[in-house]
Amino acid sequence: MLTEKRIVITGAGSGIGRATSILAAGYGANVVCVDINDSVSSTVEEIKNNDGAAIAVRADVSDETAVSAFIQQCVDEFGGIDGIYANAGVSGGRKSLTELTVEDWQRTLGVNTVGVFLAIKHSVPHFVNQGQGAIVCTASVAGLRANAGGVDYSASKAGVISIVQTVAYQLYGTGVRINAICPGLIETGMTKPTFDLARERGKEDKIGQINPAKRYGHPSEIGEAACFLLSDRASYVNGHALPVDGGLSASHPWVFPRV
């Protein structure tokens, strides 16, 4: 599906980014795995142990110089770039509206929204010059409707969806596609507190019960969607925000807070 594609994946040190990197390499891609943490090296090690091609890069996706550099590194190492998955993200302040600080907002938007913008900005010239390219961005069901995340997180992910839709038209006629994935509740490092709390209370079987699939998702399930959107099989999918959430966003059930 991704044979010989040159792809950059951010947030590749854990969770969705790690799963997608391993899947993409398994589908034949050459992958530049980017993360701010050292754990990105273990992702690349696993890929290489399975005869895949990948390189590890430690970088902050909200740093424009770093983003430009790792995209250029893909071109230099693999001879070009065919796709980028702007996946790196943070959960936000995990605070109520009145507890959030400007610094909380700046960090959340810096990684989740500005980081996506920078990945697009610095990969698009390469894609436009060659007349093809695929961009995928991790948004969230929290960016579609209320009650799936905190205020800063939800706003940052709504911003990602808007960027994708707007950029799709700014890339009119270029042959470059851009899409977003909107995961539901997925077990990752970012959602670990939620899962840990449920397990401590003996309620693991209740996690994800409000969606029609009646369960939470796995990073590889988002990874499969990302690999599809990065591939030529998705050649007519553009400007779309794809929920991968077990059906949660069909309704977004809400339980009125008890008083």
C-alpha cells in the first residue's frame, strides 16, 4: 500500500504515531520518525528489526527551524518526500475553563495546532513541485462537537480541522491532498490517566461504553486509517475530517452533571 513512499510521522515515539510508523514501514514506506522524546529510537529499532527502513529524529514540532530541518532530512535521506502525518499532540491543561492559564493555552495550541501548521507549511512546497503528496493530521472527535475534551484541547483540534479544510482549497489543482483523522478514545500515553483511574476502580470494562462499538480504540486502528489516507488508494479523499471513534461522533452522548 505504501511501497517506497517517503513519509514523515510526528509523535512517533508512542501511541498512535508509533503504531502508524510501524504499520507504514510494514506496508513498504521509508519513514522519518519524529518525537520530542528518546522513545522514538525504540520505534525505529522495532522497524529495523522487521527489515523496515526508518530514521529517528528528536525534535519539537512547535519549533519552525526543527520542522523545516526534519522535512529536509527526509528528502536528503530518502531522496524525496511523499507524505507527512502531523500527529504529535498534547492533552491540554486538563483543567476547567477558569483554571486554565494563558501558558496552558499557548502550550496546547503550540503543539496541536501550530505544530500541524508548520508541518504543512514546510512540506507543501516539496509536494507542489512534484505535483503530488499526501498530508494527514490528527484532530479529534473533541474538535467536532463538545464534551469530548477540555476547552483548550477541543479548540486546538477544531483548529486542525479548519486548517485541513481551508488548505485543501488553497492547494486547488496541485495534486496535493490533505485530510484529518478524528480519533475517539484511544489507549495511549496521553489518555493513560483516564485508563489508570478506571482500572483502579475496577471499571475497565466500562471504558468507551458510550459509543455504539461499546469499547475504546487501539493505536493501530488509527494507524490503519492514516496509512490509507497517505496511500494512493485514497486518491479521491481530500479536505475530509474522518472520525475513527467506534461511532461516538454520530451522537456524542452527554451525561448531565450531578449536583
